[in-house]
Amino acid sequence: MTAGGQTRAFGLSLPDYPWEALAPYIQTASTHPGGVVNLSIGTPVDPTPELIRTALAGAADAPGYPTTHGTAALREAISAWFKRRRGVPGLDPADIMPTVGSKELVAWLPTLLGLGPGDVVVRPTVAYPTYDVGALLAGATPVAADSLAALPAEVRRRVRLVWVNSPGNPTGSVLPVEGLKDIVDDARSLGAVTASDECYAELGWGDWDSARGGQPVPSVLDPRVSGGSNDLLLAVYSLSKQSNLAGYRAAFVAGDGKILANLINSRKHAGMIVPFPVQEAMRTALADDAHVQQQKDLYRSRRARLLPALESFGFTVSGSEAGLYLWASDGTDTWEALTRFAERGIVVGPGTFYGEAGHGFVRVALTGTDERIDAAVERLHGAL
């Protein structure tokens, strides 16, 4: 009760979860005689590789509490993965921690860093909405900007955390080494942490397709970016996309040793722990590159079929250099575009969910089975 006798409501004051707004479009699409093709959410649809499931089952006898910091074997596997796949040699396993999926860390990082009222959290202008939610949970202020230099001086001096998302969700844009370094240098000049959400890093296309002669997507911990020091840097990665482990909630964070030590201590108090069987599954997944390449080849094939079909439907695809999405616009309002797709039994993601700069765009996921992707392609071409 308050002093005036009024009952104060329980619960957090957060925006409504945006995906509920898709319900009428899903209903329309579901009336299509060929069934709905839902390409709105980037949830994996292909099987979890057998070697990972075997590792999970083999570790199922786990009566004791797991370690918040992660087993030494897992952290060593992550360090080896950074060297082999991300161009980050010599990462101290002590400066690594598994997390319960990457979304959990994104949402709680500002709070765990001790941010609060008056502090500013910067995120890209078109971005995953959880960056804003994390700031709100901490009582900090989220600000959309692609360059810290563009911020007013009064805002700049309050910046404590800068989120980088490369490859980006939903745009699929990739920051090259120089672009990442500029952000890191500017953030460091303000004493701010740069946290880089890199969960699509293995899914580069074109110039970023290392399997086809392109260059790997750079990490914020790459020495060319970091200058050889991980101070004020955190890299976040998830195995959901590369290994079809969304259901396992398997991810990790690495970087600044002092920050990691504090995060580990706080998470011990809060019980934020990755189950031991999942840690073992992660260790196995990170040591095997073959299944990652096989999954990428599936997405490459689906992308190659879906992109021209979208163009034939009157959409221009922009960005989309990496990741699981095609960022597209036909020049109309986002919701008008969603209606066009729904009338053909296809559900896509509204660009408006990703900030003001997303108006007029839709996000089309590659996460459909081959049969569903082919159904979408046929309907989009048939619309001519």
C-alpha cells in the first residue's frame, strides 16, 4: 500500500512484446490452401546435429550444481574457437563465461554492469529490440545511433555502454575492421564498454563468405580492432544459429577480464548458470566445424532461391550481407507489405519492430524448411 492507501501494481513497466501484433497476418496467411509459410522469426528448423545430441545425453548424469564460470574444458574450447574461427589468438579462458542464451545476457547486461538512471546505452538505429529493453530494465536511457560522434555532447558524456551488432539483425549489415575500430576507440575515449553481439558471424555471404573466398566477419576482439587489449570490450556469441541449438540456450561472452570477473560473481549470486549437459554440448559443437559448414550451405541454398523471388515480387533487398534474413522494401508502408505477403500465405517480420528507421521494410527469414522455402518462392513468382 502507498501512503495514500492506493495499491501499487506489481510487475515491470515494459513495452508489449511486439510479435503479438502479427496475429492477424498469421490468421490471413493460414487460410492459404497450401498452408502458411512463416518466415517472420529466425528460429532454426533443421535438426540439431547428432554429435551434439550425443554429447548432451552423455552428460545427463549431472546431480551436482554446474559452475557459473563454465567448466575449464568448455572455456578452453571457446578460446580455441576464437583463435580458429574469429582471428582472436591467445584469449585467456578465464575471460570467458557461458550464458543462458545470448538474449538473456543482452537483456541483463546493463543491470549487471551497474548502470542506472542518467546512464545512456547506445544501440544501432535499426536493431534488435532487446537492447532497448535491457537499458529500461536497468533504469538507463536507450539511444539509437550508428556513430557516437553524431550524439550531442550532453548525451555523449553519459554513455556507459555501446552495443554493436555485426552482422546486424535485421539488416544483415557487416562492420569492417575499420568501422568496428572507430566505434571501439570512440567508446573507450568516453570510458564506455563496447559490447558486440556477433551471433551471426559464421553466416557471411558474398565478400563475407569465407567458405567461398571471402573474408571472415571480424570480431570486436580481433587485435586489428582491439589494438591488442580487451579492456572495455565484450564479445557475445550464440550457438543457436550455427548449430541449431536455440532450444539449448547455449551462448557465451568473452573479453575484458575485470568486467568478466564481476559478471561471474554477480551471476553466482543470482543463479544464472548454464546446465552442465548444455555446457558439454557446447564444447562438442565448438570443436566441430563440419556441421557448421553443412548448415551454412543449407541457408546459402535457401537464400539463393528466395532473394530473386522477392525481387520478382517487387522488393528491393538491401544490406543482407550476412545472417539469416533478407531486409527488403517495396516502397510502401511496412504493414501494407505484410498484407501483400499474408494474402499469399507468407508471414514476414515488420521492420517497424526494429526502430523508427525500420519503417517501410520487412525482414524475411531463411529459417524455413526447403519445402516451405520452395512454396514461398513459387507463390512470389506466381504473383507476377
